[in-house]
Amino acid sequence: MKILSEKKGHFGLFGGRYVPETLIPALDELEKAYNEAVKSPDFNIALSYYLKNYSGRPTPLYYAENLTRTLGGAKIFLKREDLNHTGAHKINNTLGQALLAKRMGKKRVIAETGAGQHGVATATVAAMFGLECEIYMGEKDMERQEINVFRMRMLGAKVTPVKTGSRTLKDATNEAIRDWVTNVKDTHYIIGSVVGPHPYPAIVRDFQAVIGREAKRQVLDIEGRLPDYVVACVGGGSNAMGIFYEFIPDKKVRLIGVEAAGKGIETGEHAASINAGSIGVLHGSKSYILQDEDGQIIPAHSISAGLDYPGVGPEHAYLKETGRATYVAVTDKEAVEGFKLLTKTEGIIPALESAHAVAFLERLSKVTTKEQTVILCLSGRGDKDVYTVSKHLNGRFDG
Amino acid sequence: MRITGKFKELKQKGQKALITYLTAGDPDLEMTADLVLAAEENGADIIELGIPFSDPLADGPVIQKASLRALNSGTTVSGILNCIKNIRAKTQIPIAVMTYYNPIHRYGLKEFAVHAKEAGVDGLIVPDLPYEEGEELYALAKDEGLETILFVAPTSTTERIKKTAELSTGFIYCVSLTGVTGPRDDLQTGVRELISRIKDCTDKPVALGFGISHPEQARRAAEMADGVIVGSAIVKMIGEKRGEELLKDVGSFVRELKKACC
């Protein structure tokens, strides 16, 4: 981890701190606490300890031989973030931020969640570290992700339904920010992705960068060389930033982020902020967002609650602008095919978010050769999505 | 500089400014124009006119709902500027527009500043634009002769208060509590101390807002600050009533508030 140096937290044009004045001192406090923490041996030892013994890191880099054979292109490796405690990469960040919250003497944590994975990860660390916890979740997402709501409540978190706007992640984020503005003195807001005002995008990235560090070491061990492609799904973009970051200096490694095209970009019902959005300010930073001509935010649509967000982390916007990463989009329908494909070929049920990245492999296989390698970040497991997929397929899981 | 002028004028009369907030387009722009005139007639000194935004994260449920009502009635930024132009034919009351940064960014910073000035807007209030990010817009606004009103919060450090006071013109918007907009029963303790911290840094007028919802609170706020901002309590009425009855009720409420500020 490194000390944050970006001037006022900008990535080129993007990033920044577009929040009410009340929060600015809290962001300064967080930045200071973070910069001290990364220099502190105690903090780093504790974080490594929990990542290893509590979450189960390092996660394996698994050679998906059957999937590789089926698709017939490059060799496919899966970075198994689904094997983390609580079933997704989200725990990497919540462990880090909970330790930070404790260092800052905060007694309460809050979070927003879409698919529920970040909410569960936050409720989990709150239970373990003895922090009071409240999770904001759109009413619509609570219906889609009932089991995760139940898990959060079992873990002792208060889950607050958000009934405003699109009743999804975007509105849950507004509500979490409102809570934070009100309770900023004793509350730490655990933002779940590489979004929000500085220093959050950088902090979350740094806590997730463990994915890429491990993946690089592992692929060098197995293959003796760097991969040709690194592929990850992008909603806010935390698993993607996490796996990309370590590879950014390796110019020959192509980084590909996969956004949710929902019902198709042409229908307007999608969550592809980079592919079909424009530059604007949402939830405290400047990035690509979905907005109309008057600057009103357009609700996103994706079959996956975790990608159903009309914005993207500012560093992704920067990687796109500089050409270092490429962003593509995959529809709901394709994602479900990806979900089925990985389940059948490898016996791994992926999160619907990750299934977008899996679906893209089909396209990628047409332009790659057997000598090339791909690492796909399998950001989470799909137990939570089985019902959604079943509904999408009208209960028929064949073909 | 109608806003600065208004504070000077009131000071000479020994009065405090009553600033009333309305969400433009709630329930529609015609009514907004009528409400502005009704507020002025009953003693409002300055109007804060909100351009609705889909994701108003500094606002509580009352103003969130008003923003939604306004957007549902088809309110746009250019529609609001037109409406202000029409209002200007009838009144010279100072008008500050309040909006989140994204609608302005989308409109174009320079275009917005120019068009707002042409429409007869006097000042700009952007709750999610602290000075670090606001230099460009605030400079463009000043070039056009718009006043720029920045926020000080109970959490602001002295260094931040100084810098905010430097960039603010018209008045300094002092947030009376840590929280979002919305009616509250009482003023938070510590407000008096916050205002004196601001007064130590600047001679510019300070107006107190957030949570002030009845005349007794307004009276206490006016004892401490140069102006009092009332928003949610008025907006709540707009959500509940219609037509002549609404204008009458808002009018008498504003009259009571002004009496409390004198």
C-alpha cells in the first residue's frame, strides 16, 4: 500500500470531493488516518492476519481447463475471490476499513449495498470487531436479495429499506451519505466500491489491490509469464480496480472491464456508465455517469443488483480516458449464459456480476489463441443469484 | 449586488433578513412564480430558489419529495431560468438559485453563469461544491456579477471558515446542525459558538439555515445571525395544499416568520 499522493484526490479530470461542507473535515480525518495506518506495522500486521486467517487468503488462481477447452481460445485462469469468507471480494475492503474505523475511534459503521455482498461483508466485520452497524439497501434490491438481507440481520446489523427514487443502490448511497452527514462524529461510512469522494476511491482500491498482487505472483509461478488479458466485471468497479492495479505498469497486459448492458444499450435500460454515459458528478466524485440532458441521474438497469449503479469509479474513467483499460458491455441475457456456462463446465456458480465477465470470454475466445492467457476475476459466488436466474429462465435450466 | 445590498439595507433598519426557500417547479413553474411574489408581499427579503436534482444528498425527505414533484411536472434548468425572467418583470427581490453541481456541470459552467445572470439571478448556492472543487464555477459566477454563497458547517475548521468567508459574497450560509435539511424542533446547541467563530473571521453577513421551522426558532436564530433561512417548513405546506389556499397559507406563515426576524 502507498501513501495517498494524488492532489486533492483527482485522477486526471476525475475524482474529487463533491460533498456537503459538513463532510469535508471527516474526509480529511479519514485521509490522515489512512496515511498513518499504511505506515503503521501494527495496522499492516493486523490486516494481513485477518485477510489470511479470517477471510482465507490468498485465494487460488484456478486454471479452468474445461472452460478453456469449451471456448477454444486463450488459457483461462480464475482468480477465486468467491472463496473468500462471505463469498466475495468485498471482505478485503471491509476488513481494512473496519480496522481503520477502530483506529479512528468510531463506534458505528454504516454502508450501502446493492446485491447485498458489501452489506454482508460489512455486517460480518462489524460483528467480529464489535461495531454498531446499519446498512442501507434499496427496497427493490431487498426483494431481489432476500437471503442476504436475512444474513445481515442475523449478523446483528440494522437493515434500513430505502424507498426513494429507483429504490436501488443509487438511492441507498444517497441515504447512507445523509446518515453520515448527520452522525459524522462517531460514524465511519464504509463505502463498498471505488466510488465516492476522495480518499475513498484510492482507499478501496488499495484494500482490493491484494487481488492483483496475488494474481500476478500466482500466474508467474504457474505460467512463468504475465497474462495477456485481465478481465473483470465493472459496476462501481472495486474488484476490477483490485485486480487491474498491480498490472497497470505492465503495458502489455490488456485490461478489460465488463459493464452491464442490461436489456441492451440501445434500449436505454442498462448500467454501462463508461460505454453509454457521459462525464458528470454523482455521490461525491466526477466520473462517467448515466444522466439525461438536464443533468438528472437516469436509473440504471441490470439483472445483477451489484452492477445496477448509474456511475463508475473515477479511476476507471481515468483508465478509459488514457486508453490503459478497455471497457465493453454484456447484456442480461449474455450474463445468464455466462452463469450457466461456468456452472456447467467447472461446477462453479458465479455471482451474476462475475457472470458478465465470464460471458465476455466467449467474445474474447474468438480473437485469442491457445498460447495466450486470460485471468478473470471471479469476484463472488452465485448462491445469492440462483433465484434471480431461475426466474429469468422461467425455472428451466436446460440447453 | 442585490443580496449584499439587501443585507446593508436591513442592517440600517435594524432588521434581520428572512430568506425563504422554494423548490422551483413544485408543483409547477406557474405556481413557483406566484409563490415567490406571495413570499415577497408577506415580508420575505431574499428568495432561495432550488433547481430540483434527482439525487439531493444534502436534503431530507421534505425537499427530496419536492424535487421529485418538480421533476415529475417536467421542470428543466432552462424552464426555471425562463420562469425567473418572468418573475423579474414583476419584482426586484434578490433571488439566489440553489442546486447540486451536476445540473450546472451538464448545462455548462460558463453558459449557466451567463444565462442565470441574464435571467435575473443574483446568487448561487451549491451544497455539494466545497471551495476545493468550486474555484472554476465560483470564478465564472463572479465574472458575471453573480454572488456566490458558500457553506460553513459545525464541523468546519477555522482555516476552512476563513477560506469560505473569502470566497463567499452576499452572505455565508451557516448550517445550524450536522445533518440534512428538514424541520427540527429545536436549534442545536453550539450554534451561537459557531456563528461567533465565523464572525471572528469575517464581516460578511451570516445567515442560519437547516432545521428552522417555526417563528420562535426563527426569532432565536435572528438574535444570533444576520439572516434566517426557512425551507422545509414552507415546502411541506406546498406538498399538502393547492391553489389560492396554498398561497394564503404560505403568505401568512412568511408574515409570522418575518415578524419574528424583526
